[in-house]
Amino acid sequence: MVQTISRDDLLNKIKRADKFQLVEVLPKVAYEHAHLPGAINLPPDRIKDMSATLLPDKTADIIVYCGGPT
């Protein structure tokens, strides 16, 4: 099930040390420039071949983010 959370909700999850995997879906160069603490990089063009390795726990909570105009 896909849900959207706010930035404040994400910040609260980080502060509470909730258990989840944070994934940035931007090109590697953007990830290397700056990313949220603890985030892993899963570039859009590599999702199919990297996701099983980087996200092996199919029951884990996963929060995915990317850059945008907001």
C-alpha cells in the first residue's frame, strides 16, 4: 500500500528513531551532492536491477523521496 507522508511526519519518524528504510530516487550525482541522513540511493534508471539487493526485506517500511519543485 502506498501512502504519502509530509516532511514533518518524516522528520518526526527520524527523531523517534522509527525503523524504516529511507530511499532517495535521484541520479547518483544528485545523491552525492546532498541527501537526507541515512538515505540510500536508488537511481530511477537502476530500480529494477538494484532494488532486490538494496531492499531485501519485503516487509520493511520504505520511504521514498526525490527532488521536486516544492
